[in-house]
Amino acid sequence: MSQIQFFFLLRIEIAKEEGAYILLINCPSCILSLEQGLELMQESCEPTEFGIFDFYKVFSRASGEEDNGAAGT
């Protein structure tokens, strides 16, 4: 496991230790790194009961813009 992969997993473990199982994030690079961490967990057969949500997608859906072709939906 590379140091970068370890960092991805570490961020998820820290969130879990704090009691978070869902994260709402507005940083694209953070979303990608956490999603890669979840993929690594799935590959190693670890439980992945953890959700990552893009703030902008959630906001656009909440404001009724999900069907207008907005980016990221």
C-alpha cells in the first residue's frame, strides 16, 4: 500500500472514530480521495458502511435542479 492509499484510508477511519458515517463535502479532490479510500476498503473486503456526498449535487437536487442537465447530476 502506498502512502497516498494509506492517507485515503486514514481519513475515512478518522471520520468513523468521530462517529461520522456520512460526509457532505464541497471539495472535489477530497471527494475523489475519499471515494478511492472506499474502493480500497471494498477491494480488501472491509465493511464500507460509509457515505460520501457532493455538497453541490445535494444542493442542486434539494433546490429542484436535478432534471435540468446541471453539471454533476
